[in-house]
Amino acid sequence: MLEFNQWFFVLLANFLVLLFVLNQILFKPLARISKERESATEGALDEAKAMTAIKDEAVARMNAELLAARNKARDVFGGLREGGQAVQKEVMSKAEAQAVEMIEKARKELQAEAEKARAALKADVERFSDEIVRKLVKA
């Protein structure tokens, strides 16, 4: 059973003094450090969330710029390809026209040479026929 004698009050006073001293020396500083740590942690978390949001925004902006650059490059490439094809067609048509012109020129030259050869052969045939007739008439 619990007896209330002088030691009870001494122990109670000792307990209360110890509780007051420990509260001043240990509990209040620990509570303050805990609150500071919690506020620092919350601040760091908020800062990390803000940085993550900034990073996400920057990544989205970079992806948009990259997509725009790809589209621009595709358009430029397509334009250059079309221009190159147009130049190629132009060069091919010029080369074809030049080849046709050269073929026609060669054909005309061949016809002229053939006419010259025919004329020369005709003259030779007439001369040979005259010579054959003379030889036959002499004989």
C-alpha cells in the first residue's frame, strides 16, 4: 500500500525538479531541433518539388523545340530534295535534247556521206559501164 510520509514528498519534489530541469535542458531543445529538422525537410521537399516542376517544364520545352527543329529539318530536306529533283530533271532533259541533236546531226552527216558515196559509186558505175561497153564493142 502507498504511504504518504515525508519521503513521498521528497521524492515527489525530486521528481518535479528533475522533470523541470530535464524539460529545460533536454526536452525543449530536442523538440526545437525536431521542429527545425521537420521545417528544413519540408523546405527541402518543397524546393525539390519546385525543381522537379522546373525540370519537367524545361524538358517539355526542349521536346517541343526538338520537334519543331525536326519538322523544320524535314521541310528543308524535302525542299532541297524537290529542288534537286527539279535540277536533275532539267539536266536530264538538256542532256536528252543534246543527245537527240547529236543523233540528228550524225544521221544527217551519214545521209550526206551516203549520198556522196552513192554519187561516187554512180559515177564509177557509169564509167565502168562505159568501159565495159567499149571493151565489148572492141571485141
